[in-house]
Amino acid sequence: MPALGGYDAATMSFPPFIPPYLPPSAPPPPRRGFGVSAAVSWLVILVSVGSVAGLTWRRARLPEKDVAAPADTASTQLKLISRYVVGLHTLAPSVAKSGGTNPLPEQVEKAAVSTVDKVRAVPVIGELEGAKAALEKLDAIGEAIDDPNLREDAQTLRTIYTAGVRAVPEDRAEWLVGREGWFGHLALGYGRDAGDPHRRVALAAARRTVFTLISAFAVVGLGLLTGLVLLIIALVLLADRRVRRAYQPTTQDTQPFLEAFAVYVGGYVGLSLAVRYLFPAALHFTPAYIGFMLLPPLAGALWPRFRGV
């Protein structure tokens, strides 16, 4: 009987399996050792990172500069926290005040660092705890107000929480809003109904902040949950050998990429420090300054091409 597919009917067996001959692959070229350029690159990287860390540590140890002029103080952190706590207090008073305690004023007071912040926190405290607490806050500031405009705004706030909003002249109300922004609207809307223009502006911004922060936290939480689920699935598939890792270490010289990172980091830190000390007026993010600071990333991106990669 003829053999079928290598099967021998007489012996009822297949021939032994002989794997195909594969010529040995050429050994990978030796990786480049730690040379002078690598040492210089690491030195530039460590000096740049150390400079940034040292300046940050030094700046953190310096006392906070108390700017007593409203025009020179943005109060960004205080404004964000104040809008959030006022919006939460308006939308969900039971959530904002739980168990007989109210931690919202404490958050506002922690965010109020400078004298301007402390004056701007007064309308927030008044909204959360009433006129008496707002006046106590003004009394606590005392004589720390040096700027005449800020002193006038503090006096306007005192008038609001003692005699009412109607006792404030129209021109002083306009100046309060012009210098204090959202905090001025919140103060001028104290005790008024929802149709008052100042109160409507203040509460609308506060509610938008609450909805924006809650949405942002929801998106971040959903992303973390999705990533955790995908990580568990990937680990299970790896354990079952249903997926295979595709990473293969490169046999090419990777030192140009280290040099490129050193060019980027060293150039960026060096140029920023040089501009800071030689041209301090240029640190206001003008188009020329932004274009100038784009040179280090561009040089780092093009450096491997100059090195033949």
C-alpha cells in the first residue's frame, strides 16, 4: 500500500518529525558604550533639573509677598474655591452643611493668604454665615490694609453688612465691582432676591463652577475606572497567553535621543533663566517670548536628524 502523507502502513507509524533548517541569525551589533557625549548629556540633564528643583525650594522658603493692591492680585485660587463653596451652599445646603458643622468657611479662609484675599473673602463669609461673621472678618483684618482703594472697598463692605446694600452709593458700588469683580457682585447681591442683577451674576458663576468641577471629577473617575478594568483584562489575557508582548529591544544606537533630551531640557531651562535675569520685563508671555521659548523643543526634536537617525 502506498504511503499517504508520509504514513507507513506496514509499520503503522509516521516518520519522525524533522524541524526545518533555519540559518542562525546574525548577532546584533554591539550597543554603544557610555561615552563622552552621554556623560555630557547626563550632566546637562542633572544640572537643569537640579536648578529647577533648587529654585522651587528656595521660592517655597521665601515669605509670601503681601500685595495690598486689588489690581495686582488675581486671587485665582480663592475665586475658584469661593465660587465652588457658594454654589454648593446654594444648590445643596444640606450637603454643604452636614452634621451641624460647616467646613466651607474654613476652606475659604485657608485660601485667603494676602490682605486682598482676606478682604475678598468677606462677602463669601457673609453669604455662608451671615452679616455678623462678615463684620468679624473685617474687624480681624484691622489696620493691615495699606492700599487706599482696598481700604475704600473694605469700608463699602462694612456699609453693606451694617446698613444694607441700599445704603451704598451707586458710584461706590461700581468701583467695588470694577476692582473686586465677582466678589463685588456677591457682596452687592447680599440679602437680595434672585432677580437682582448682582446676585444673578454671582450665583450663576458659582453654579457653573460647581457643575464644571463635578463634571471634571466624574470624567476623571470614569477614566480611572475604565483604565483599571482594561488593566485587569490585559493581565488576565497575558496570564492565559492569549496576547503576546510585541516589544523588541532595539539594536540601534539610542544615544542621539539622550542628547536630544539634554538639548531640550538644557536649552529650555538655560534660556528661561537667562531671560528672567537679563530681560525680566519679557516674562509677560508676549508673542516674541513664546516664540523664543519654542526654540529648545524644536532643537531637541531635530537633533536626532543631525545625528543621522
